[in-house]
Amino acid sequence: MASWTAERGVFLVALALATACGGKSEDSGSAASSSDTAASGDTCETQPWSWQNTGEPFMRTWCTQCHHRDLPAEQRQGAPAEVNLETYTDFQAWSERIEARVWTDTAPMPPAGGPTEEELEILAEWMDCGAPE
């Protein structure tokens, strides 16, 4: 995946994520605060990035209310049946689309509001570090 750190700053104001919808849950499970450093070799080496502590909590909080394979069509809020984000494999399959919907799309997700700038920065750092499993 190409690095898109520079573009990311422009689109953080959108405060949206992926092909997802739904509200924020109590447990965002963020791995680390990103306000101190941008994604870099140092951040990639010093942060304990993983799907379990960064990607999965983010997807669970912001995406799987609509993008979960066990949801019936009427509960998916229009989310395509094939776009599911509850596993690391799902994330990998849709990572380019997630990138587009978060930072470059004119119709960002989730449609009812989204993550904070800090949450988006954490997701971006994890992705910039190769989205380690």
C-alpha cells in the first residue's frame, strides 16, 4: 500500500471512516495516542501496533454495526453484503477502499458521523506502518 500520510492531514476534518456506519461504542480500544508523532520508522518501531489492539477495536466501534456478515440486509443500513470488516482478512481485502472512504472520498463513512481526529490519526499510523496483524 502506498503511503498517503500527506493526503491524510487534509482529509482528517471529514471525521469519517471506511465503508462503515453506526455510532461510537464505549470501548474504542485505541492502541496509542498519535498526537505526539506522525507515522514514521520510529513510530512503527516503538508502538505495539496490531489488528487486535488498533484495527479491530476501530472497526468494531465504527464499522461493524453495518459491515458484519451476520447482519441481515435490513440492519446493514445499505452497506453492500460483500463489504464486511470484522476480521483482519476482511480489512486487508478492503483496505484501499477504506483509505478512499476515510481520506479522499466525497461520501465518507460512517454517514451519521465518525471518529475523532485522534482516532483517525491512530488508524492512519497503524496503516502507514503496514497494518501489522
